[in-house]
Amino acid sequence: MDNGEAGRERAPQSSIADEHRLLIEHIDAASNAIDLFFAAPANQAGADARRIIALLEDLRDVAQAHFRHEEALMTKTAFPGFTCHKRDHDYLLKNLIHFTSALSHDTVPFAPDIGVNLRSWLTYHIRKYDDAYMAFIETGTFEAGDEDCEAVS
Ligand SMILES: [Fe+2]
Ligand SMILES: [Fe+2]
């Protein structure tokens, strides 16, 4: 329900925050399925593994859509940290795609820390990159030191 607010544009910060919540929900779902996988009897593991892969594929799609949205906003607002920020998106997405593909082809084993790793890459990215971009939207200022990717060519 929009309480008659049709036509009023939402601030980009609130839609980004909604997308971050959605990403966290997807990470929680995958993490919980991984916890269950390691708690389940061995004969259930096959079915649970397929479910985990499906959840990771959903997470990949949600992350990809979110990253595209942020990148479009950064381009629109001429954000000076765009290159570094996008580089981290590309790195995260590439790893998620490769990792999910390796799991689905059985070339990498399931490990109990997958969920922890997913959560830590997301929180690190949000704290380091997304917060700097949100601050830029709100204040119009950006400190190059907020994103120290100068050394990467
Ligand atoms: Fe981002
Ligand atoms: Fe983000």
C-alpha cells in the first residue's frame, strides 16, 4: 500500500536500504539451509545440497540486480568513487557465480562457513563502499580515502 503517495519519488537511499535488507534475507536463507545441511543425516544431504544451490542462485540474481541499480545511480550522480565501487561489485559477483557453479558441479565441497563468508563480504562491502556512496548522495562530498583502491590498476 502506498497511502496515496503515488507519484512521489522515493529517495534513492531508501530503495538501496530495502535492497540491502532483501540481500540479507537471501543470505540468511542460504546460511540457514547450510546449517541444516550439516545437521541433517547423510541420506538427506543430496536434496539439501540442491536447495542450497538454488538459494545461492537466487542470491546471485538479487545481488546482480542490486549492483546494477547502484551502478546506474552512481553514474547518474557522477559519483567520483564509481570505478572502485564497481570493481568490488564485479569481484563479489564473479566469486559468487564461480562458487555457486563449482558447488553445482561438485568440484568444491560444501563447508559450514559458506554462510559466514557470504555475510562478511556483504557487510564489508556495505560498510566500505555503499556507506561512502550514501554519504555522497546526502552531503555531496566524497573523500578518496573512503575507498582505497588507488593501488589497484
Ligand atoms: Fe555497492
Ligand atoms: Fe549495496
